[in-house]
Amino acid sequence: MDQRIEIVHEDDAVIVCHKYSGIAVQTAAPGQADMVSELKKHLAKQGGSNPYLAVIHRLDQPVEGLLVFAKTEAAAAVLSKQVQDHAFTKEYTALVYGKMPQQQDELTDHLVKDARSNTSRVVSEKDKNGKRSVLHYEVIEETEKTQTLRILLKTGRHHQIRVQLSHAGCPILGDTRYGTEEAKRYALEQGIGKLCLCASRLEFTHPVTGKRMEYSIG
């Protein structure tokens, strides 16, 4: 299996993985490894020529963190409903350049995705194409020029955390797409070569046992 994937937990219904930066959850690029392909190979070795694997949630390719996949259709349906009902907790940790206005607060913006450039941007609340995007943040550590934030996503929009924090004046270090020139310079000076965003905690109810499952990294 690709070294950028670590299986944290596996049973008959789910696989929980630690995804390292650089590997896509799914990709259409020929010859490029992705998590779904690698995990299906792993499952095929356990028996069965066409194993079932469902993507429940995603992380951008440069983002590190925890993901859960379903191994049965029934498990996928239960987990997907938890996501829809906000009973599925995804907590992130981000290192940003600058200082947020409050030690903890909620950011609400409206985002529009541009499919051609694979980017998102903040638009006016009156823009009919904008999707309401909400996250809660808390400062857990800081230096003279940076802050480490704990982030709880209330919605799951394309590049949401990266766009909202950049729009708030505190881009994530290592973000070459949404970072300011000043932030990029600082990251270069500090030898930061990857996006400093990690899906650090995952919590959900097991689709079969009903037990509350919690995993964390970092």
C-alpha cells in the first residue's frame, strides 16, 4: 500500500485511515495512486475480486488527516446520514500567518466554486450562487507572527477552511493557492513546504455497533 496511507482501524463495516499530504482521495489521472484504488487493492487481498468501498467524506490532496470509508452499502448509508445530520464531527488544526480578531469565534461567509480553476472565493451574501459556509475556530497556540487554530467545520464547502481563513486575513502557511505573498515568503523562510492543515480529530457513531468512535492525530 502507498506509504501515504495508514490504516488506523478496520472491521467488517468501516476503515479509518490517516491520510498523509500529497495523495488524493480519488483521482482520474492515469497512473497516479489514490486512496480508493489503494484501499480496494488492500481489500481484494482479503478475498473478493470487486470489493465495495464508499467515500463518506473527502480531504483535499495537500491536506493531511483522518478519513473513514464504508465497506458495505448499509454502513455507507448510515454514515452518510450522520454527515447530513451533523452527527459526524470533523475537527481540524491549522497554522496560520497573522492574528485572528478574536481568541475564538465563528466565521460565516458565502462561497462560490470556480470549476475551471478549481478554486473558491468569498462573494456577497446577495450572490445567488454563493453557498453559506460556517466554521468555528479557537486559538490554541501563538507566536509573534503565527497562530495555531482548532477548527470545527459546520459546513463542508470546497476549500472552505483555506478560503475563509485567507479572507479573514490569516492564510494557512504553506498554502500556495490562497496565501498572501507575505505569508508565502514567511513559509519559505521557515522551511515550510506543505500545507499546514490537518484533519486532526474524527468522531462518528459506528454504523453497526452504535458505539461512538473517536480518533485523533498530532
